[in-house]
Amino acid sequence: MLKNSKKLIAFIPSAGFGTRLMPLTRQKPKALVSFMGDPMLGRTIDKLSNLGIKRFIVNVHHYPEQIKAYLDTLDDKLDIRVSDETEELLDTGGGLYKASKLLHDDEDVLLVHNVDLHTEFDLQKMIETHFENDNDITLAVSDRRSNRKLMFKDNELCGWKNTKTSELIKRFNCDTDVSLAFSGIHLVNKKVIKARQKDDAFPLIPWYLDMDAGVKIASWKHNPNEWFDLGTISRIEQAEKAIRNKQ
């Protein structure tokens, strides 16, 4: 069980259209697409709840009423707040910033966990490392094939590159060969988010790359074989097959 669960709240981004999952998302939101017999959103909440996290924020945009109705069926002992982006989809960074406005005074850290993921690595260890190392942001990453890589020097985020287009963004001196793929899970301290003070739609990673070098943004590397992207129908099928083969 987590030592710092009282300071922690989970944010599960669930507002996207899920276009890569068509036709499954033609009449339902991505978050309610089935994986291993249950909605992805429910499985994510169950996993985090089993760690001791009882407070959640879920953002909505595509078929928002379906997600709200589903959340109403869950354990009433859970504190689940809805960040409503029905009028405007705010992208990954803007969605996080708006969700942070729902934080209570005693909630200092957000665990951001994309809804379309299945993981088998030690998430509790990642969370504990964030607190033990006094990080401002801790990014789950792995050494796997991806066109877009985060660059780390002495375990701190220093840049981003697109290996296909050769586009490069440096946060500070980035003479490093350590390039890892972001895994859609990270922890971020409330004080870092609140520093922005601006409501608009914007992407997450460029925002982090623009932060001052004094903001400690660290990597947490996991085994790529313990992580599954559920963003397409074929990847859901592959993940389900892999899990059943282990049973």
C-alpha cells in the first residue's frame, strides 16, 4: 500500500475521440471500450484503487454523459471528480491544467495515467521513487521503438526528438545518447502546474520542455514488455492474447 496516498490524486484523461479505435468509438467514448471484458476506464480505476488511491479526476468531452453515467455505477467510497471539456477539448496539457483546478488543498501530486494503457510494471515503486527523490515530475519511459523520444541527461529531461523528421527540442544542454519513449504515465507536483496560470488548449510535453532547468523532471524506466498501448483494435487484441498466454 502507498505511503503517500493522502497527498496523491489520480487524473485519468478520458476526453479524446478515440479515432484510432473506430468503429468501436462511433457510439461510445474510448474510455468505455472493452479490454479483457471490462471498460478501460474501470480497469484503470480498479488498478489505482488497489494501490490505495481513492481520489480521482476524469475529464470528458466525447460522449460525456456515458462516462458520467458509468462513473455513477462505481464504488461510492471513491471520490471521483469530473473535469468537463464538453465545450472545448483542451489537449493533453490544457486538460491537465483544467483538472488541477479540482484539487483540494491537501492534494499535492497528480498521478496522470492515460486510459488506453495496460501495465504490469511496479507502479507503486515509481510513485515512491517520485517522493523519495523529491522530483517535480516523474515520467514513465522505456526503451522501445517510437519515432518520438524524450532525451535524458543524468536522468533529467533535457530534450525531445523526432527520429523520423529529425526535429529536435532542447530544454538545456543535451549532449546525451539516452533517448526513451514516453509511456503515458507520470507524476506531477501541483505547484508546477499552478505556475502556468493560463487557460487554453496546449500539448503536454512541449510545456514540460519549456520549463526552467530548476524544475526537476526525472525518468522512471520500466521494462517495455510490461506495457501495452490499447489505442487501436489490433493492439487491444495483441495485449489480450499476451495476457491470456501468461495465465
